[in-house]
Amino acid sequence: MIHPAKIALIAFAVLTATVAQAAEVDFVRDVRPILQQHCYACHGEEKQKNGLRLDIKSEAFKGGDGYGPSVVPGEVEESPLLEMVQSEDEDLRMPPEGEGLSATEIATLTRWVKQGARWPDGVDLANLENRTDHWSFKPVTHPVVPKTQNNTWPINEIDRFILARLEQQDISPAGEANRLSWLRRVYFDLIGMPPSPVQVDLFLNDQREDAYQQVVDELLQSPRYGERWAQHWLDVVRYADTHGFEVNTPRPNAWPYRDYVIQAFNNDTPYNQFIHEQLAGDAMNQDAATGFLVTAAVLLPGQIGKDEPSKRLARQDSLDELLINTGEAFLGLSIGCARCHDHKFDPITQRDYYAMQAFFSGVRYGDRPIQFADNTAQQKKVETLAKRLDIFERQLARFEPLAHIGVKAKVTDAKLNEEKFATLQAKYVRFTVHDANLHPKLGLIEPCIDEFEIFTVEESPRNGALAELGTLVTASGSRTSSNHKLEHINDGQYGNSRSWMSDEAGRGWVLFELPKATNINKIVWSRDRKGDYNDRLATAYSIEAGLTPDTMQRIVNVPPPRAMVSAKRNVDRFKPVTTRSLRFSVQQTNSLEPSIDELEVLNVDGKNVALASLGTHVSSSGNKIPSDNHKLEYLNDGLYGNTHDWISNKQGQGWVELTFAQPQTIDRVIWSRDREGKFTDRLSLEYTIEVIGEQGASQIVANSDDRIRWDKDKIHPVSFSTAGLSEADAHVAQDLFDKISIVKKQITSAKRTPMVYAGIFTEPEPTHLLYRGDPEQPLEELVPAVIQSLGKLQLPKKPTEQQRRLALASWIASPQNPLTARVMVNRIWQGHFGRGMVDTSSDFGRSGAKPSHPELLDWLATRFVDSGWSIKQMHRLIVLSATYRQSSQITPKAQEVDSDVRLLWRFPSRRLEAEAIRDSMIAVSGRLNLKTRGPGFDLFKSRGGLSGFPPVTSFDEKGLRRMIYAHKIRMEREVVFGAFDCPDAGQSTARRRQSTTPIQALNLFNSRFTLDEADAFAAKVLTDVGEENRDNLSQQIRRVYRLALGREPNSIELNDALPVVQEHGLSTLCRVMFNSNEFLFLP
């Protein structure tokens, strides 16, 4: 079966040559006519199906997509191109349509290959186009500022480049805009909101030479600047707060990236650093910055299709989005077009695409904790708390319960506990509580007993403890209430409301005196026979009986059960013993081979003598095949975590032995499966701890018998008991335990950092060239490399995941990269004039637009780099130029020559973006909430299932923040302002459209939002004019104009507005202002 990948490898026919001695085949005379007739239609200058081109020598021999070379001179059987024309399968035979090659043609091609496939140089009918011969792929030039005939108009170098082109076309620049127009223009451009009347008056009255400069500097220092310009960048990188597509699940932690971008613009972060931080901010204390890597809409593996091929496709799609974002945002290249084949226009091969993708092969979409740039205070707080915790734990250690050898753990029952024993004669019976369970909120509190029953040995056994039979009862102490009285303990009635309560936390005793000496053999007691309460339950107790109080013998002893084993930390305390070695043996685990993170052995001074650094040797029954994470020597290296542990080589069993450098007197062993608490498998459930004497005899000092049986639902149980302690010690231990609990919570809180949707970085997975972009058809493995036609990049031999991204960032941000500075300068220019010098601002490739002013673009790019990549310096240069200060008035002659204003003979007026319109409406109404940073506000309500998102129509203070702080929902347009070409972040928006539709006017006049803001605007006007002008409509109208447009109304406007306000109210005029071109357009 011929491989399907070779279907398109048509052309050279194969025929088993029957003529052994043939004349030499001439390529031009004999071979090319065959190729022209049968092959060039699909594999010539116009088309190159499957990446194969046969009209140029170098391309024909190179091969097509997924294989190569296509012809091996002298080797017919090794030349894939020759297989196709002789295939018997009609689906594989080439050409696919029409008659195939004749026998003579096939014989000719076969002889040609056998004779060495000679193809003379210089005979090709076409020339291979040099795709790198394109203006944007060439180094940035340092053009000389042109001279102009008019030397009075230019303010800076920008103007000379612009004017030189205008003079070539015999066009004069427009006159200078009036001060108010320039002020409103620069306010909207730099901060996205209009100036207040006070700010207008200050500028109009400022006669200083640097008045314009002062305004620009003030705006660039405003926090509002970053909010405005961050929106431009977020459009490009497709920022949103949901994943997109039909799933469209939330990204609740995406907002820190939005805040990072705002702050980066406000700080004038050098653009080359801005690039580094977004690609590798985790290496630069800027974790939120790498949100750039995962801004795109994506279906994560498993969201659509849980089978492995679907997951692989989803993974490949997510990497594709990442690479597209990087290529378009920073380089202005459509790299994604090379996923399935070589780029059709630009010098980007499919191999380039996957080599570039390898830089990101360790990046996965998801949340991770933010590591703040300055976390010194946080670290100090954690260190202080950790020291305090260590002190408390060392103090509590002396109260740890001793391990009881030969005792099985018993768990008491709140409803019923039965103790049977050999018959004995007794008149006195004492029940002593040594410990009780912990109350969920109050900790260790006073134990309770509902009913205590002593059964006699008779033909009909009965409860001899009943008060009605004459039995007397005394106690160590009692808390008395209507529910709890001593006499309730033997009144024959059940329930919490008829019980006895001790007056001492965790302990107490009751003594029963029977009417006479009686044979007994069973005792029954309960905390609450009805089962309503299970707190205050005695967990450790003893029962004594005898004929006199002084001669009683212990007949029942229930020691406190030690806590069930925990994956995080276990303590086995025993009486001091001197030994040279200790063995920890495992008999059962909860799964797989046992694993021990760290085995610590403490001497009587509290020092860990098991450490290898102290000369302690470790051996074992056998070790799982060692890896970087699991080695025997990790057992006592003093480091915690799953990456530093020992694993046995036997399922559920194994032992490790520690031999000390010299005899040690020890009393405690501390061990864990994973002290960090991340793993709970491989946990030792049944184990024995032995010490070995000098004669070789072993002694068991602790085992798991007296521990509560393991419960898989209680991963990290609490281990604490005051049993066997004096009352004073019990109080001390309880206090220490409470302090430890508090400090642990404080440490957890101090360590807790907010999450950010900024990518998860893992070990890079292999990157393969994929046949036709199909992850199910991987070809050779590739290493990270940049686009070959644009340069080379030297990487370490085995670069880490982070090193890959850092290296790529350095290459992109290099001053020698021909694209990076040009692309960003063009975006800045577009932000001020509505379109860039390159109209396709995210496509600087061969299919993109040519620059309108290539010399000016390169001059600005050079200036940009020389200024330290300062974006604010670019703003100053542009908005203070005479070009920017032009009026937007049209002159007929210039309009005829340059109707789309590409030569900038006037300022190109344009409508404000959706965000600027909304923000301006709230600003002039006086309700704008200037809160910065943090989670955004909702423009939509939560949806149910896969239904749409219902819009929010009325907003409180939280919803009156700037629109950049709104949660961005993909595939949904904001109900009012979405009509103003507001992108939904489904794809990159390098430049927003400027449409005009009826729905825009309807939304802006009749929506609930407009009505609310118009009412607020009117209320503000009434407040501003004061009570004395409550009925002065002219004064109110003037204030509306000042707030909305920055100027006074002329007499016609005033006369037109008066009847509107008289008949419909002031809020109607405010709505009219919101809909006026002067409010909505840059002047």
C-alpha cells in the first residue's frame, strides 16, 4: 500500500524500462514537456499542492509536505515521485484527473531518473521568488530627516517627513486646530475621557510656551492613561474573562493580567522589558504578565471529546493559539498560517512553525499562584510564625501519648458501650474518664455520661446500679443544670437531658456504692443512648471494682487510641531506650509499594539523630528502581516532599533500618508519606518500629495496633490527647494545642497568594513536525528554533522550559529584530491617528499593506529603541507634532488627491470607541467610580447551562467603573455599547471597525443605561448651578454644554435647547448631548 502522504507527488512517471541501452534523456527536450502537460497545473507557479513544486529545480528535488527528497538520482525505487504514476489504485494514481501518462512518457521519466535525473542549471521557466526580499524583513534603516520648502510649519522631525510627502503631491497641511479641539483630542487619545470645565479653563488661559507640553505630561502621569492604552493592547492579545466557544466557562483569575498591562503602561515599562515579562514574567517577579500566553479563546483537553485523539487535538489547538498571539502581537506575522503547510506568502516554513511552537511546549492553560515582586514582608512573617510553631510543637511533644504495645485501639460509641469481664463480687464500682473527644469548636471539654448500668449475675440479670434499688453515687465533681445532674446517671432514663457532666475538661470519675456485695460480670454505659449527641464522649477510661474503696481492682482499661496514620506527619513516642539501630517495617499500605518521605528519630534532647549528615547509615529490604525523586538516601536527608522520598520494591511491604554512628538514647520517631501533604497514596497503615540491642535482640517500641483504624475519607486526622496527664499538664497541653492550631492557620493565610490565569509551566513535551497539522500524524521531533529566514538563536544544550521562553523573548525584543520596533511604533501611531502607517497593523508580511511613510516608520522605530523603548516618549513626540495639531477641516484640493487622508494633510476625525463613550457618559454625569485594579464588574448575569448570558441593565457604584474593568465575556456583546464595534475577544482585533448602524443611535438614546446617566447628568447640573439657578434654564443649558463639550452654547444652540428643556426636562437635553457628534467624535 502506497503511503497516502505521497498522493500529491505526481509528475514523473515510472515505467519498468524495457530498453536497457537507451539514449541519454535530455531534460528540456524530453522531460519538461511531460511535466508541463501533466503536472504544472497543480504543482507549478500558481499552485503547489501538498507543498510540491515541479517547475523549479531546487523545489522539485526537495519534495513535498511530510517527506523528501522526492527524486533520488539513479534510484528509481527510492524516488517517491515516481511511485504515483504507476499505482494501480485510482485514488492514488497521478494525475488525479484525465488520462495518465503514456507508456512512452513513463519510460522516458524512468530512464531520466536512472541516468541521474540531470536537470541543467539556468533552464527553469520560472524563478523562485525570494520571500525574504520584503521591506519589513530587512534591517531597520536610519533615514535622514528630509528637507522641506516650508520651514515654519514643522515642530519636530515627524512633521518634516509628513510635509515632504505633502509637498511632493502639492498639498498644504490643514490649519492648526483651536486649543479646545486639541485639548479634547489629546484627552481622549491619552486617557479616553474628556477634560473637565476646570481643566479646559486652565489650558485656555495658560499662555506659557510649554502649555501643550504641560498638558501632555500631566496626562501621561495620570492613572487613567494606563487604563486607556491597555485597552488597545488587550484588543490585540484577545484578553477576556471566559474561555470562549460553546463551553465559554469563566476565567475568574484572568484579571491580574489586565491589571499588569495597565500598570506597565502607567510605569512606562520599556517595551523590550514588556515583551520579556509577558513571555517569561515568572523569571522576573512578574507572574501576572504571563497571562499573555493564555489570553486566547481555547477549548481545553477534555472539554470537547474525552478520547485521547480529541485531547491531543485540543492541546495542539491551544498551542496554535499561543503561537498566533505571539506572532501577531510582537512580530506582526501570521505564523499560524504555517501549521499545515509552508506559509503561502511569507518566508515561514512548516518546520519554522513547529520549531517556534517548541518554545512553548511546557506551557499549559490554567491558574497558578502569583508570586509578588516584593514578597519580603510576607516571607518574614512566615518565618516568624514558623519559629513560633516550632517552639510550641517542641513543648507539646512531651505530652504526646505513649505507644501501647499489645493493646488494640478501641473506639468508643456515643450510643452504647458494653464491657464484659469475669464474674467478681463487688460492692463498689468506679468509672474514671481519662480523656474525651474534642468538641468541633470548643476543643477539650467536660465529658458526659447519660446512663451507667452494672449488671448482676442472677437467674434474671438486672441493672444493680439503679438509684431506686438503693445504689448511691458520688463524683469527682459535677456541672449542674436542668439537663445535667449527678442523680441522672442512674435514674434509668436515657438522653442528653438526663445525664451527668463532669466539672473538669476531659476527665472525671463517678463511684457507685451498691446496697450489698453482689456478683457482677457486665457494665454498659453511654454518652447519649438516643444518639443525638456525640461530643463530650469518654475515649479513654478505666473501671475498678471491689468490696471496699481501698481494695478495688482494675477490671477494664481502655487507653486512649492514638490517631490514625496521616500522610503528612506521624509521631510514635515510647519510653526512652538506648540503641545503635532502629528498623521501621511496613506490613500493609493503602496502595502500591510503601513510601516514606522522611524518617526522623529524636533523642531525649529532641535532636534528630537519624540524619545522614550525623553519620547515620540507612539500609532497606529493597528499593524501587531509583529516579531523581525516589532514592533510599532521601529517607534521612532532612528534606521533605514527594520529590525526596524512599519507595520500597515490594507491594504493600518493606523495611528500612537506620544505624547510628554511636549509641543513642531515643524516645520518639516522626515519619510521613509526604510532609507537604500533596500525596496520600503508598501510606503505611500497619507497621512496627523495633530497636536492635547490642546483642542483636530486637525490641518492639511502637506499632500501629493502638492507632485508630485508617479511614480514607479522613486524609489528615488530628492527633491529640490529654489522657494520662495531670489536670495541670492537661490544661498546658490543651493550651499548646490550641496555639499550634492558630499558628498553623496564620501560616496558611500568610502563604496564601491570589491565583492568576497566567499559564502552568511543566516539563516541555516533545514537539514534532505534524503532517498537515494533524497531531495523529507526527513526523520528526524538532528542537526550539526561531524563523530561519529572520535569524538564528543559540540555546543551551538542554534548555529548561523557562530558558526556552526567555531566549525567545530576547530574540523578539532584540534591537536587531527587523519587525518588533516597527510593529509597536505603528500600533502607537494607529492609536493617535486611527490607522497605522501600515494599515494591516498585525500583518507586516508580504500579504499585508505597504507603509504609507516607510522612512518615517523606520525613523520612529530607531528613535523608539534609542529612547530605551519608551512608549510615553513616542506619545510626546506624536501629540506635540504639528501633524497632530492640525484641524480636521477638509480642503477640496487635498481631498481630491488623497481622499482617505493617508498622507495626513489634516487630522482624521473618528468616532470614539465603545469604552471611551461609556466612560465619558459616566464621567460627565459625575458618577464615575475611579477604583483601580482588582476583580472586575459584571456586564452580564451568570448563565444556566449553555444558554446565553443575560445582560445587566442597571448598575450600582461597582458597575460604574471604567469599562476596561468589566468582565469580558466572549461571544457576547454588551447590550448598549457592543453595537459600537466593541470586539468580543474571539480573535485578535488589531484595528477596530468603524460602522454606522441604526441600533447605535437607538441604544444611545433609549437604553436604560442612557436614561440613568442622563438623569444623573441632569441632577449634577442642578447641583452645580446651585439653588439660586433652580429655575434658570439658560444657566443649566450652559452647564450641560460645558460639562459635555467643554464650551458654552452659541445663541442658536441656546435658543434651540430652551423649549426642549421646558417641555421635556433637562435630562432629555442631556440625552441629546450624549448622541451629538461633538460628544462622540474626536475633533
